[in-house]
Amino acid sequence: MNPQAKLIFTSSLLLGTTITISSNHWIMAWTGLEINTLAVLPLISKSHHPRAIEAATKYFLVQATASILVLFSSMTNAWYTGQWDITQLTHPTSCLIMTAAISMKLGLAPFHFWFPEVLQGSSLITGLLLSTAMKFPPMTLLYMTSQSLNPTLLASMAILSVAIGGWMGLNQTQTRKILAFSSISHLGWMAAIIIYNPKLTLLNFYLYAMMTASVFMILNSMKALKLPTLMTSWTKMPSLSAILLLVLLSLAGLPPMTGFLPKWLIIQELTKQDMAPTAT
Amino acid sequence: MALTVMLLNGSSFHGGCCRHKVLLSLLGPFLSNSKLYSSYRRPGAEPEKKLSWQNADFSFKKSIDHLKTQLSLLKKETQDYLLGPGGHPLSQHLLEQTRVLWQFRSQEDLNKWVISSDEEIGGKSKVYLKLGRNNQAALLYGTLNTEVPRDGETKYSGYCSMRSRPAVGSFNRKKYYDWSNFNSLYLRVRGDGRPWMVNIYTDPYFSHQKDDLYSYFMFTRGGPYWEEIKIPFSKFFFSSRGRVQDNQHPVWLDKASFLTLGFTIGDKVDGPFQLEIDFIGLLKDRAHREEFAYEAYDKN
């Protein structure tokens, strides 16, 4: 890509993220989200393949709808309570719509259908950006509004995400789709604990972002877009394949690895809050 | 704005029967008769005696049978999903290097294909499909005639083609193939020396891309011996509505959705043609390292 264009898109991404995470007013948060959406579109459709354009279109439509809902819920809240502050979201309808909007932005089930196809249509590095950097602003908004989100809706979406992320990821042969479903699953875990202990959500997000970034970068160096490529990559890059194994086990949450830590703490917190069935 | 409101008020007041009249009065200058579409019929097309909705059969027993078939298909699909990707175990998906897609051994196999020629636009070519000797191959034969139909707007004519029907799952849903494991098409054919075009239609997401096609040529030998032709997917060039596009891109095989493969003959030579096809399959040619044959430079 033209270096100047790449610079503009990357700096717009950083600008959008910074605006959202440092904002107090809903309009500024919405602005940051919109800048992010628009900046990442050329990165998705860089290869000009019809499938990449399809991915960019799907991404834009979903994110634009979610942004509209964010603005709508903040406006209704301002209408009823006079408050534009992000932490002062009190009106029940606004809370419900905001929960739906942020979960649409993140890709929580049942708003997850766009995520695997968008990731499949974009390159591995853009997929990395979509999975980690683009999740950061909505996660921040989720964190800031954690006390005013609708708990029932959030809990049901979390359980649905974990289930769908797990089961749909089983029969996939394309690595990007597998990572998309893993992302949906992890977001479900994050959404489950946000009401009770938002700091655990953040911990889970940071660890998930680091692990996913490592997986994407390893896959990018192997150019492994599908499972058979992974199968034959050990002959060329044996150490990288071994590290990929460890990182994937960590992503799955197996005990000796770091990825087990957020899962353990989340289950512990949910059990303390009498949400043992959810923990199961 | 006021006119629309007035029209809507008028239509809602008078009820549904007058809405049509209101619409017609609005569009009056644009309609010459009462139908809202053109009644021109191309010379080769059959006259429409019954509209498509009049063909619907409202038999209850038939619908129950249909529902039972679809539910059994759905059950089979669920069982395939539990087995692994594409209904086969994962080890098969990881290790397979060849796969037979279509082979012609019975009438049922022939029914998966549709033949067409320029008779649809009024031309004179003829094409037929039948099973070959000992039911070991399909025989596509006919006569090509390049005489242009005299309807004032067609400039070229003379083509015959055979296209596969896209696979449908339960409840007429689209079936997606994952051909990413393979990089070549493998055809066992016996032609008559005429050049054919192999076309791949991947059902695209956007409707304005519905004329997009990926094509390549197949030159047959014509001898009494069977030929095994390998066409790598990297060689397929992209065309839309018959015109080769400047922006070329390779065909992505990971979600080869609703795919149809077609053979077309249109080499502008009048006369009989014949093609026997034994089977069509996929091959993973590890010696073929090419990603894409055209536009290999960086564009952006």
C-alpha cells in the first residue's frame, strides 16, 4: 500500500482509539468509534478481491448500525436525564440499547455472524487489528458503563457467545475463522464477569490480546491460512510450530499456561456471586 | 412531498383496490399497456403459457413428503458436521490430495448437469448429453452453428455449454465447498480436437457481480486415447459479462460457494463437436508453486 496512505490509516486508528478511551462525553466516544470504523475499511479491502470488498461492506454495515445504536441510546439517556456523561447512563431503555450496541461492536452472539466472514476476507495482519485493536474502544466503553448495563441480556449473550464460539469453531479448516470463533468465545468470558468485577474483564482482555497477537503473527510468518499448511509447517519452522502449540494451548485456557489465569479468576468470581450455573 | 401525502391519503381512504389505479395514474405516461414489464420475447424463447406462480401445486401430501425429505437431509447434514469438515474426518481433510467431484456412471449423474446452447437467443446450434458406451463416461455432442439470429440486436452467435447444477443442502440452502486444499482441476476427457473453455462461477455476495466468471481454455487432442488435463486454479482469468477485466484476481477456493463448473464451446467454427468426460476431480499439485498467473506486480 502507498506508505502515506498506510500512515494516515494507522494514525487514524490510533486517533480513534485514543479519542474513545479518553472521552467523558458520549459524542466523543461515538466519534472515536466512527473514526476507527472508517480507518480500518481500506485495510480490510486492500487486496481488492471481491471477497475482501464483501468483508469490508459487512464490517461497515454492522459497525455503523452499532454506532447508530450507541448514539441513540446516549441521546435518549440525555433526553430523559440530561446527562451526556458516559458513567451516568441511568435510563433503563438506554442501558438495554447500549448493551446491544456494544455487543454488536464487539461481536458477541447473537451479533457475531459478521465476524468470521470479515476476518476471512481480510489479511492476517488486518485480522490481528480487527481482533485486538478494534476491540479495545468498545471494551473501554463496556468497562466505563459496567454498572449500568443490563445484566440479564449480558449474561445470556455471554453464555451464548461461549457456546457458539466453541461449537462453531470445531469444524473449521481456515485459521482465520478459527481465530474469529475463539475471539467470540473469549469475549463471552469477558462479558460474563463485567458486572461483578470489571477489572477481571480488563485482565482477560489484555491477556487475550497478547495471546491472539502472538498467534496471528506466528501464522503470518508461516503464511498459514488453512490447517493443512499448519500441518506441514513444522518441517520448515519447527521452533515456531512448537511455540504456536504452546500459545494455542494458552488461548484455550489450559492450566500451566497464562491463559488459564483469567478463566480461573472469572469462575471464582462468578461462584462467589452465586452464579455457579453460569460458571459451568 | 405534499403530492405524495395526498396520494397516500387518497389511496388509504379508498382502500386497496384503488391503490393500483393511483399508481397507474402516476405512472401512466410510462405505460403503454396494463403490464408493468416488457412483453418482448426473444426468438428462441418458448412463449409463456402459464405464469410461474400458477404452476404451484398445493397438495398437502406432497408438502409433507417434501418436508420429510428435507428433514432427513438436515439430519444427515448434522451427522456430517459431527464427523468433521465436509462430512469426512479431519485426517482425511488434512491428508487428501485428490478428490473426484463429478463422475458419469448413471443417468442420475447426468441430471446434475444442465446443457444449453444459443437456441435460447434464437440460434441454430444443437447440443445433447447422454451416457457414453458401457456407462463409463458422459458424451456431450452436437452441432455448432454460427449463424446469427435475425432479431436486430444480436451480433454473434454459436455456443454450446454444459454447466453443473449448484449443490443445495436441506431446505434449499446453499452448500459451500472448501477447495482450499487443492490447486488444480483434473479432467479425464476425450475430445475431438476442438478447444473448450472451462468456466467457474462462484456465487458472489453482491448481485452486481452475478455475471462474474473465471475461465480458462482446454485444448483437446481428438485422438482415440483418453487425455488427463490438469488446469491449475492460478491460471483462471476473471471476466464479467464475457469481457476480460483489467483488475485480475485469483479465484479464492476457501468458500467456493454455490460453485458451478461449466464447459463451453464457442470457437467460431461451424460443424459437429463431441466431448467425452470420464470424471472431473481436484488435485493438489505440489509441484505447482504459482499463486496467480496474471497481474503479478504490486498494485497498491
